[in-house]
Amino acid sequence: MPRSNGKDNRISHHTPVVQKYGGSSLATLEQIEGVAKRVRESGEAGNPVVVVVSARGDTTDELLRLAREVGAETSGREVDQLLGVGETASAALLALALHRLGVPAYSLSGVQTGILATGTHGRGVIVAVDTEPITKVLALGAVAVVAGFQGMNERLDLITLGRGGSDTTAVAIAAELGADRCEIYTDVDGVYTADPRIVPPASLIPLIDVDVMAEMSSAGAQVLHSRAVDLAAAHGVDIHVLHSTRPGPGSVIAARSDTRREMLESSGSVTGVAVDAQVARVGLLLPDADATAQLFDFFARESIFVDMATLHDAEGGIRVGMTVDGADVDAVRSYVTSTFHGEAPEVDRAVAKISVVGRGLLTSPECAARALRRLRRAGIAVNAVATSQLRISMTVPADAAVRAARLLHREFGLESLDTEVGSTSPVPA
């Protein structure tokens, strides 16, 4: 991620503290005041502080509802201009709360911050951060409060970064400022071996390798967005996930070489189980290999994440199967039918993706065998499987997803998590 102005804008004397607060942490004025007090405490330790904020509570959903009521689509230039208001308001309110505590602070929109992004509206990708506006604020001894989830594209329009965009904003800024760690404050205690809302025995993982976390995020774990984790891995920034209102150790996603050394002992272990209930299975027939490449070019342009893709020769062309986010199905269907003038894609929305995540899984085929055997014994059909060193993903009927997650969590002994290294010892099959 290059700097946009060619200068090294890192803080020279003190390592900056970069914190991000989610919308649930800012939903009420009392919560904003609580966040302001925490920020003040961080500044009193002597380090410059940058705070990235999301829109308060359900603000984004409310703004989308208003857009729909006036007949707008849920994406596009004007919708992005509307959605950007949420984070900008949060930044201004937190800056005002800091003023009340006697802490100098300046709020900055994504555009004012110098976050440059590309891609389609609603799916922007950060390509550069000109940190000069932030460093000017910090040089004044003030807190920089940045609106997350947004940046500026090449046409100088505000562009939003999609789900989890504020996490990505915070990690990108931390990387460019030379921070060792980015603190993410949210409404959960950290990263768990599974979603504790559906798997109550899930264990908190105090230390987890960044590569494993990236797989968990892309497989459906909601605590962090995969793009934020990928940025942390690329720039060696640890991420510390903490609860915004109660004390606790939280979870450290280890990206720096010194904190990753402890992860070496976890090779070959299963770390967690992730569920993605928002996917759909799509099958289509394309005329030839060129059409297949053209389809994947479309996915790249539209920032559509494709997983568990299969291709094989079939009568009349190449049969393609994949999972995509359910929200992307209409775009895929429209593109395929208008571009290739063939049969409409087959879409199965009644599926969920279950993933076992860890290390060394491809070279430990017994893990896939155990997972498939356990689900088969429970009468849960698996209709697609994909494996890698870090993940075993399966599609199952949507109404069996929670039961499948609980069975696999138990199968791999994740209730007895080794809290020293964030890994598990293999349990007998």
C-alpha cells in the first residue's frame, strides 16, 4: 500500500496508538463519553492517539432504509455520499466529547484524512494513505478522530469500503504511521474458537496467528474483516481485539515476527470453526475457457469474493460451481445472462459454509476425514468440500449449519483450548 505523496509520514519520536471503536460502542451519548475517557487515558501515557470510528448503532441501516424509501439502489455514488454521514457524525461527536474533557481533538472525514481508494461504490479498496493530515493534528498535541469506512477515489468522490471498512481504515492508518499494534474495541471480548452465540462452549483465543485469522475472517467469522487482517499481515501490524466497556485480555492477532514466534508451536492444530450463513451456491454453464476468464475478470472488477470454485468439462462448454455472498447473486445472474446469452445460473440459497480453520490441514488429511465422518454420522449432507493448509470448507444445508458447527467444535476438542498459544492438541479420532 504505497503512500500517495512519496513522503515518510511516520511519527518520529513516539509510537502512535491507533484505536478503532465500532458502532455498538458509540450507540449512546453515555457510551461516547466512556470512549472519550478511555482515549484520554491512552493519551496520558504519552503517545499520540489516532481514533477511527464507525457509524453509531444502527445509523448505516437507517440511512440505507431512507435510500430505499426514495427509490434508490443500495449502492452507487449518491448512496455512498449518504452513508458517509454516519461515520463523520461519530467522529465529530467523539471530538466534542474529548473537548469537554479538556482533550484537544480534531475530527477528519475519510477524504480529509487522505485515504485513497479504488473500485466500485460500496466496495472500495484502500490503495494509499497520505498521513500528512493526521500527523499535522498529532503535532499539535491533539487526538485525530477519523471517520472509518470511507475514502476518496480518483474522481475525488467519497467511496465507502464495504462491510468491515472501519477495521480496514484503522489497520491501514496504523501501518502507515509505523504503529506496532492496532487496537479494535468492539462488543465482544475477543476472537473465539466459534461464534459463542451459536456455540456456547466456544473458548476465547488469547493469541492467534494472522494467517489463521485471515482464513477465519474470510470463512465467516464476523469479529474482523478479512481485508483488515490481510493488511495487518502485509505490514506487520498486530491487532488487539478488546471489549469496549469491560476489562479483559482480549485477543492478539499476531502479525509481527516477534509475536508470531509463539505460533510455530500451533502447526497442525485446529484453531476454530467458522460459519457463513450468508452464502449461496451458484452453478452455471459457460461456453469455453475464455468465458470463464471473463467471468472472473468481472468478479475482480466488482470486488465479488468467490470461494469453493470448481470447473469441469461438460456437454456444451464448461460447468462452473462456486459459493458467493448471497447479496451478490443478482449481480452474477445479471452479468451471466446478459454477457453469455445462455442458461440462467442455478442458485441454491438454502446452504451454509462451515469451515474448520487451523494450520497444516492439507498435510493432515485425517482432519478432513474426521470432519466429514462426524457430519455423515449426524445425518448432515455435505455437497461440496474445499481444502487448503489453513482451512477445510464444506457446504451443508442451511438449517443444519448450527448443529454442524457444534459437532465439529466438539470433534476437534475446541472447548479445551490451550490458552497459552491459542491452539489445540489433536484429540483421538
